[in-house]
Amino acid sequence: MNMAFRQPGRPKRPGEAVWSRSVAGVLLGGLASVSLATNVTWLPLPLDVALLLALLLAVPIWVALIFYSFWAQSWARAWMAIATITLPSLLFNLAMFYAS
Amino acid sequence: MRAERGRLAGLLAGHSWLGLICSWVLALVFLTGAMTMFQQEIDLWEKAPASLGSVEQPRISLDRILSATPIPSTVRDKRVEVLLPGAKSAFYHVYVYDEAGDYEREHAFHPVTGAEWPDPQQSYLGEFLEEFHKRLFLSEGRYIVGIATAVFLLNIITGLVIHWPKLTWRGLTHPRLDRPRLRWLDLHVSLGIFALPFLIVITFTGTLFSFSVLLQQSLVAGRLHMNPRPAIALLAPHPPVAELAHIGMRIEGTDTLIADAARRLQMTPTRVSLLHVDDRAAMMTVIGEPEGSFAREGRVSYRLSDRSIAQSRPIANGNALARGESVLLSLHYGDFGGFALRLLYFVLAVAGCILLATGNLHWIEKRLAQPRLPRGLHLVAGLSVGTCGGGMVALAGSMMAARLLPPLWPQRADAVVSTFVVLLLASEMVGLIWRRHPRRSLIGLLAAAGFGYALLPPIDWLVFGARLPTAIAAGDWAVPIIELLSAILALTCFACARWLRRDPLQAVTLRRTKAKRHEVVEG
């Protein structure tokens, strides 16, 4: 599978698609980090502890995902990876919401 | 190896572009944040000479302040919140509300004489700088600041990954100032590394605060089934509930209760909250913080009719969220230490502004080395000049306005804020209009700002006369502290302007050297 979504033979430019990587990291990464941090609030902990833990985790996860979006070898790989994290964590939140 | 190079190129592109876009917001946030470290001193300085000599003097009692607070008879269920003079406030600030209506007034009283300050909202500079630091004085600006701060945190990490393998002690302490492209990079890396712990703490806590309301609501929305009240109650605990008795009762002896709460919980009282004032069901809550530790909070609520304790929340009993947030707040504002720590925070925040400026200059230098100049180069240079120089000019101008405008002028606060905004926008215009001569614009702006800061101390001594040395002798250092900050900022501006005048740096002249042109032609 061609993860770079490039025409075969076209050389890869350094730091390609900065805007695409930014959107993946900042927006989708933001959604993913909130979603992952929200997963923590479902742990059987007191509300104050769960909320503090989730708050402290949300920003580092977000920054790590933006970092990954630029670290990945192609912008498409960054999108795929972040989307792969986002979807299951959103689904887990939804499942817990309806189960609670 | 090739993959590694590709990754580093991605990080470098993200570091430089995201850093460039966010630098204009962050430079202003860092500058105003540096001043926020001394918000109480700015408040006292702005209220001088009336405030001179109010520190370290015996305070007037709260009973007298409350009896002097005018409350109209139309207010049925009175609630009074008092900010006590101390680390959080220079004067007694009394906020009167009607629990049953929409009445809301703020009064300020001198902590020693008890004289009412005519319009407390007109001495607004310190509060304005904090508002600008938090949300750029825009209604939803906290999210812009939050995103810019998160990107800055990311840039610290990407900067470390990119430059860590090349770091040497000699490289950090001896920047190559004679090498056009490398001088900015060396200065940028040195400042970033030496200020690293401060920058990480500031950016992490800053991002968290910018998004805290949004995060708190969204994080527990599912668990609490969209009812945010339990989460809000964790941060703002309800005082004990009491119904109005509709029997009049004069409030007395509040100072004794404040002293009792301070002794009982070993804390320094900072706020007092009074419910059902002038009614037999009146309640008084004393809120305070322990000295010399991260900001933890204790509170004791008293029934004023029989002076019994209705609720006591010792300092160690706060919930994890409230204690966690207050620790983060203390780390961000540096109020867990003394004057030296706040001055260190101030210097490091100004160094943060210089870090951003050197980053932008390096960005421009790199583009100047390319065979074809990018289209937006002049725009970037103009915006960088307008923001870095303009922030300094706007701050100097607003401080000058705060010092020179009459304290009782009804439009004073608006004039101080307008001075800041107009000077900032005018500087951006200067940067953009003369974008082909950024060096000249930047020198002009920095020199103007430097003169503004340098003039503040002589004006203070001229206006206050002999009252200033008397106040200093009595232990009131608020005005000299602001003068010290003005002197540091004046020296920074003059030093940068002098360097720019003596050394025609490429990045601010936007002209390539002859040698470089030859290199480009030969290449």
C-alpha cells in the first residue's frame, strides 16, 4: 500500500504537506487526546482524581500526536495513525456512556 | 538513514512554520505575562501616591470597611465578597451583590486610612495585562492563546529532538555572533536550553489553563450524563446553606473571626465571603492559604449570630482536582516563592520573547540564503518587527498613560487600554508599510519603547517627591520594583537597538551580502 499517496516515481520532498500534518496533529490529534483522556474518567476512581488525571494527560497526548504527525514519514501515515487511535477511543466512550 | 532524514525534515518544517505562525501571538503573551508576575505592585504603583506607605503598616479593621461600604436599601439579600490587602490585592476590594437581583458594585478602600478609592475600575493596568496574557483581551481569545502555547510546547520538544545531538557546552555559552546565519540559530538554541525548565512549566500549565473549562466539561460529560454540577462543585465548593431570617442584625467582630480562622488552620487569610449581610442568618467564610507552600486553600465558615463554626475545611482536606489546579496555578505564576523567584520568572519570560524573535530572524536568514527569495519574506519580517517592537512600545505607552493620566478621570481605564491597542496596531502598520526597511523600523520602535521605559522612574520621583523615599524607608517597595522592571526593559530595548545600529544584520536589512550573491550566481 502506498502510504504516501504520491504518484509513483515522484520524489518525496522534505517536510512535505506541512498543512496536512498540522491539521492531522492539531485538530484530529486534539479530538484523539480528549477522547483518550475521557477514557480515563471511566476508571473506577473518585471524580476529582479521575478528572485531574484526565486533565493532566490530555495536553501531553495532544502534543505527542502533533509531534507524531511531523515525525511520521508521510502525512498520510500521520493521518492514518491518529485516526486509528481516535476511532476506538471514541467508540469506547460511546459504549461506556450507554452502558452507564 | 534516509527515513531518519525525512523524519527530521518533517520535524524541522513543523518547528519552523508552526513556530513562525504562533510567534506573533506568543511574543505578546510572554511580554504581558512577564508583567503579570508583579500585578500587585503594578496596582500599587498605579494608585500611587495615594497607596504610598500602605505596605507593612497596621491595617484598618474590616468592620470599619464594611460599615463604610455603601449598600442601597433596595438590595434585599446582600452578599459581600472582600479581597483582603496582601499578596492578591493592594487595597481592600469589596464586591457587593444582591442574591435576589442583579445589583453588583465594586468598592476599594485604602488598607491603612480606610479612604475609599473613588473608582477602582479605573486603575486597570495590572488587570488588563493579565487579561491580555490570558485571552488577548478577546472574548474567546483563550483558545487562540491555548493553541499557540500548545504549539510552543511542541516546538520545545521538536527543537530538542533536532538540536540535542549537536549540543555542546561551548556552543551554548559561545554563540557564533560573527556568522550571519549561525548567530541566530546559536542564540535561539542557547536561550531555549537555558530557559528549558521554565518554558516547559509555563507552556504546559498555560495550555492546560486555556482549555481547562472546555476540557473539564467535555472530559466528564459522559460519566456525569451531561450534568456538569458535580465537577463545578469540586472547584467551587458551596458554603453552608442558610435561609434568610428577615430579622435585622448589625455585623461586628469580623476581624476577631478572621484572626480565629488564621490561628485555627495556620493560614494567611486572603478572602472573606459574607452571605445574608445585615440579617440574623448572616454567614461569614474566611478563606486563606498556608505560607511558604504551593497554593492550597483552607476555609472556615461562621454563623455571625452566635459566632459558632458552621463548616471547617482544613487545608489538607481539599479535593485532588482543586489542589492539583492550585499547584499548577502556583507553578505558572511563580507565587510559591519570594521576590527573587518572581524576578527570575520575569527575566525568563522576557528571554522567551527574545527566543521567539531569534527564531523568526533565523527563519528569515535561511530564506535569504535561497536562490529565489520567497514571496512572503517581507510580510514575515514586517509582522515580526511590528509584534516584537510593537509589544514593547505598546507596554511602555500604556505604562506612561497609567502614570500621567489623572487618577480620578472617568475614562482613565479606557484610555490606558486604548493606548496599548492603538500603539500595537500602529507598530504593526509601521512594520508592514516599511517592510522593505525592517531594520530601520525595528530600531525606531525599540528606541521609542526604551525612552518610554527610561522616562518612567524620573517621572515617578518628580511626581511623588519626598513621599517616595519616606515610603521606601517604611518598607513599601512597590514603586521601586516597577521602576526596576522599567529599567530592565529600557536596557533590553536600548541594547537591541544599539546592536542593530552597529551591525547591519542580514535578517533585518533583508539584503544579501555580495559574497552570498556571488555564491548564489555561481551555484
